[in-house]
Amino acid sequence: MKTKASNSKLARKRRKRCYACGQIKLFRKFYKYSNGRHSHRCRPCEVKRVMLFNKAGQGKIQHLAAKAKYILRRKFGLTPEQSEERKASGCEICLKPDYHLPGGSKLGHDHDHLTGKLRGVLCTYDNFLVGHLENGREFKTWDMRKQKALEYIERHKN
């Protein structure tokens, strides 16, 4: 078992024990944090840990899901349950539910970029359309869909 005395001896020799592999290595074999301290795992063990975490993209997917929850809560004050309730009715322009949208499009929360106010739930295509119409750009689309998008913008103004 390690003692404090053995740890202090290691520090004087500019060495550290890796928590993962248990080997004693020089400090330069460990990542250094911005606060001047070194990581608990040596570089090779840290790389292995990150690769396992990101295996099959699971780490990235979990990270993005957590980030989306954080943004919903922070920007709009919505819980994941409230978000799902809002999405249950489908896109406010084309009226399609989430699972019927072409190309795997997802429903998202539309907001006004000037005020930051949440407006409604739109599919990817209609959100893109609303953005172009608000910025005064021409967008080739069906007249009926364009008309519905313009009505949506007017309905959610102030």
C-alpha cells in the first residue's frame, strides 16, 4: 500500500504513479491542466480511456444529448418533458409529426434571433425556410408552404 512518504518521494523526483496502469512515470508523461496540476492517468492510459468512451460514437452522442438538454433549460427554460410535449403536435407549418418527416428530419424549437423568444416547433426544412424569409432572401418553394411560413412569422411577432 502506498504511503504519504512514498508519494512525497515521487514528487521530489518529478515522478507520478498512473491510476490506471499503476506505473511510476515522469511528470512529462502526464497531461498538464491549466491550473498546473497533472492528470491522474498517463497519456497512453488517457488515450485508451477516451477511445473506449467514444467507441461507436457513444461518447459523442451522450455529450450532444446532454448539451441539448442544457441549452433547452438555459436558453428557453424548458425541461426535456416540456420539449417532448411541444413536439408531440408536429411541425407548425407542414403539420407533419416527427416520424413522418422525409430524410430523417427532426423537429426543433424555433426562436426569434433578435429577442431570443421561443416561437414554436418546426421541422428542419421549415425552420430553414422561415430563416430565409425573415432575412429577406428569395427561396424557391411551393407558394402554399411559403404562405404558411409567412403566416407563422406574423403570428409569432410580438
